[in-house]
Amino acid sequence: MALYLKPANDAAGGDPLAQAISVENAPRAGTFDKILCEEKLYSEGIHSLAYRFRNAEPFPHLVIDGLFDSVFLQETLDEFDTLSDYKWIYYDRPRELKRGSRPDVRLPPLAQAYFDTVYSGVFVRALSAITGIENLLTDPLLYGGGLHDIPPGGRFGVHVDFQKHPKNGLSTRLVVITYLNHDWCDDYGGQLELWKPDQSGCEVSISPVFGRTVIFLNSSGTPHGHPRPVNAPDGRRRRSLAVYYYTNGVDDGDAPENRTTVFADRSSRAEEIKWFFKRLTPPVLLDASWSAAQYARRIMRRRSAE
């Protein structure tokens, strides 16, 4: 698969942000003239997008619908079911039920074309212009990013993402997510929630509808997640593509060292511990423990009745 930059049109005045990234000889469904719909950047204007991003509450973020070609995204969505099971990492914890593609694995061709696009110079320069963050770096390993797949009942509790790349120590600065869920209703759950920096509550809820791209700042003060369990009909799953961007350090004083996800609700620590021991304990012992607890409660009730 060959990627090339299509020359900028005359109306854009040769601005490199107007170049569309295309796929030649794609092995599925013919050739895609465009992956990135650059007109979405220019119809509103980079300066307007930058203003919206930097002034958004509860922290800088931007929602753009139709940034990527819908036919291309549909073909990419179809590839989810072709990814071999060993290429997925499964998460099953009280605040996290999902699976994501492993870092540094061979992805299906169109999924890889999406990541090549969002990690291209054209797209990274656009992100820098919108966010004001210079010298953004990409992660070809796609640590923490890649394909995300949430099953029925799945969720991802409110959290702060890793602030340092676990392998190279670069500072995590931005997250970009593109959703792939047709006709998604609010009743289906799975909305991306952006919480106040003090973690006192959700301020913005974003529905993960097909073709919607969300760009948001990553720092110790950007708690987010999709804690409402997925409840779509017919066993439908919530699917998305995600990437992180980095810099070599930060200059705003926010430089925490955590290299793993930090969940916002510390009060649920006991639940995490309970889950951990439950996974380690043989079922027969769990049954015996439950029976003993029931017997103790009956004894206590009898004594209190006397």
C-alpha cells in the first residue's frame, strides 16, 4: 500500500494543511481518493478551530464530525473482526471492561492507513496549529492506542491517562479518537465523559457516533472516560480508533510521572482489591466463604431477636 500527498489545490494557496492524504492500490474496495477530508479543517478555519479547542470546558478539546471519509471508515470498521485474537489485549476489571489492539502488531491495511494519516506531517502540523503545542511526536507502536472495542456491558471508568510513555519516557500531550458506531443513541451508553479537573463531576458528554473525531488535551487535570456501560441492541459493540501524541517534556509545570492509567474514583479501591482476590481464589473457596458469611448472619439475627 502506497501513501502519497496529493498537491494542494489553488484555492488553498499551496498551504500544506490543504493536502489530502490518499491511499493508492488499497487491497479492499478499490482505491480511496481521500482518507482525510481536509475541507473540514478549512470550512471553519484553523484559527476558529484553535479558538474552540483552547477555550473549551472543562479542559481543551474539539469535536469534528466527518473529518475522515465515511466509506474509508466503514471499510476500516469491517476490519475489526479480521484481527487475530492474539493481537488483542483484554481488560476485565470493575472499572474497565474492553479490549484493545496490542502495541507494535501488524494491523489490517486500512486501519494502518488511518494511523499513517493521523501521524503524517500534514495532520501533525494541523494539530500543532489548533492546539498550540509545538514539536509533537508520534508513537508508531500505538501504545495505549490502536483499535478499541467495547462489548455489551463494557465500560472505562473516569481516569487520567498515562502521563509518560512507558517505553521512551516522552510526555503524553494529546489524544485523538475517531468513533465508528452507526446510529448510536444516548440510551446505548458509552458516551465519552469529560470531567472537571477536580473530578467533582461530568461537564461534557460526547456521543460516540460514526465519523466523529474528538481531540483533547492530556494532562493530570483532564479526567475522562465512558463509565456508562454499553447497552446497545443485538449485542452491538462500541468501536473506535485512538492515538496519542507526545513531546519531549512539558513547559507548563505539569509533569507527573505516572506511566499507567490512574482512575479518578479512589473510593473504589476496595472494589479493585476484592476483584483481584476473587480472580485468585478458587470457586470452591468462594462458595465456602459465602456460606460461612450467610451462616454468621443467621446467627446474629437469632441473637438479636432473643
